[in-house]
Amino acid sequence: MPETPEEIILPEAATERTLAGEARRFPALLQLGLLACLLVLLFAGLVGPYIWKNQIPVVPTTAILPVPANTPALAIIPTISALPLQARAVYVYDVATSRALYEKNPDRVLPLASITKLMTTLVAHNLIADDTNIRIPEAAMQVQSGSGLTAGEVMTHEALQSYAMMASSNDAAYSLAAAAGALLTDSTNNLGTFVAAMNITADDLGLSSLKFYNATGLDLSTTEAGAYGSARDVTFLLEHILKSAPSLLLTTTESNNRIYNATGAYHEAENTNPTIKKIPNLLGSKTGYTELAGGNLTIVFDAGFNRPIIITVLGSSFDDRFTDVLQLVAAVQRALGTANEAANQ
């Protein structure tokens, strides 16, 4: 372990839109070679860090964790009746019992917008140490964002990760992807390589509906989104992060924070979810919004006594995604209360 954080110096990169196009047009032989190399690297980069850093086994997305002896049986939460939700797709999932509590078009594939950053930060997390210094590339300035990062600014991986997750900073996500992509290839197509790694990771986790074309989730055009997926698979991705890399979610439960760079200057970060204080025992949250996607939101909260519930809504409006989720949180609480009363009778 070096005494000082390692610094990744990034080569010049093309715009994200161009790289996304190139990633989908690799010649067949080059693509096969790239994927073979990435599988080897990702096995060491994804599986190894989980075991080394967390000292836990890799748990399949839909697996039920072992229940300690003498643990009281969990109350079975009844499914939730239909609600007047604006979202086009909804999935509510009880992690402890691996049961769906509410479904509305759960497998419909829709644009993800910035929910994409769940996968971006997951892959970067498993390839780059938290204290690694990353220099913001000039190309990041071409990405739509209002977070105020500047080209040449140096920030730790952990700081950029927090900025990308909490404030949904697109230039932070771009910088993470470029830095991690540089570790996977010696070409100039760092972004294309990283996006390929995101898709391989989705396949490895069995989340077949998730398809990524860039690292931010920004729309590529007026007709093509930067990422797609179903509410069910987004839920299982969040479940995987909750179990294997919960530190990624920590700052998403805060209303605001200061994100510092290497010189001690800081950026004020505001959570893109204004309702976090209205959700009891919030464990994690990620918003998403673009013109194509509409309003997206996925959250996980503890309904009580280590009972994580994940709620994902896709294709709502900018404001209604929040009211949709709050309706579902309240419905889960009512259903759990009913289940607990029945169990105690």
C-alpha cells in the first residue's frame, strides 16, 4: 500500500456521446478480445475486492441470506393494493423474504437516466481504491452538468463517488468512468471500455434488461437514451449494492455535504432527492431524470428490525416520482403493521 494516494492521469478523451457510439460498433474480433480480457480483470477487480475489503461472500442477487438460529419468524407482509401512481413501471421488494410486494409493469424496459450511476459507481468502486486521486479531464467539461467541477481539478475517488451519487454529478461520473476505464485498456477509448465493463457486470449479476451506452445515463439524442432497464432489475442492482458495497449509499441519505478536492477547496453538494427526511430509516436513494426517461427514483429503507424494502419507480414525472415513492412507503408501513398485528394475535 503506497503511503500517499495514487494519482490517475487521464489521457484526452472524446465526448461521451461519441464514445458510446464507438462502444457499440467494435469490430467482432476486437470486441471478443476485449470482453475476454475484461472478464479476467473484472473477476479480480469485482470479486476480489468484495472478499478482501468486506470479508463476505458474494451473494447472488435473489438469494436469501442465512437466518441465525432462534431468530423469530419474519411476518409476511401482504401485497399492496393498487395505488394511483404516475410511474409507468414500479417494483416494491422485501429483501428479507425475497418477495415482491407491489408490481406495475416490472419488466418493462425504460430509460434509466441517472439511476445509471448505481452501476457506474459500483464498477469504479471495485477497480479503484477510495483514496486514489483522479484528475478531472477536459472532456468532462463537455458533459451536461451543473456541479461546478473544473478541468485539471484533482479529487479522490471517494469524493467523486459521493458527488456522483448524492448530487448526481455527471462530470463526476464521467471522470470516474474515464479513470477506471484507463485501468482496463491502453487505448484512448477509456469510456467505451468502461461502458463495456458495466454491461458485463450487469450480465454477470443476471440483470439482463440493463443496457448501458454511457456512464451518466444522459440521453444520447432526442430518441435514444444513455441506458435502459426494468424496475425489477434496477431493484436487484440496488439490492446487490446494499449487500456488497453499502458504502456507496451513505451520502445519498444526507441532505447536503461538502465535497473537497485535493487542495482543500470544496463544492457544495445538494441531494437530488428532496424527500429523504420523509422516508423513515432511509438506507439509500438514487434519482434520475431526462426528457426521455421522465422521473425515476429507487430507494431502500429499513421498515423495522433489519427489514430492508426497495422501491423503484420508472417513467414518472419530475415531481411525481417522489410522491409515488412516498405513497408506496406509507403502503408498506401499513401492510407491515397489519402483518405484525396478525402475528401477535
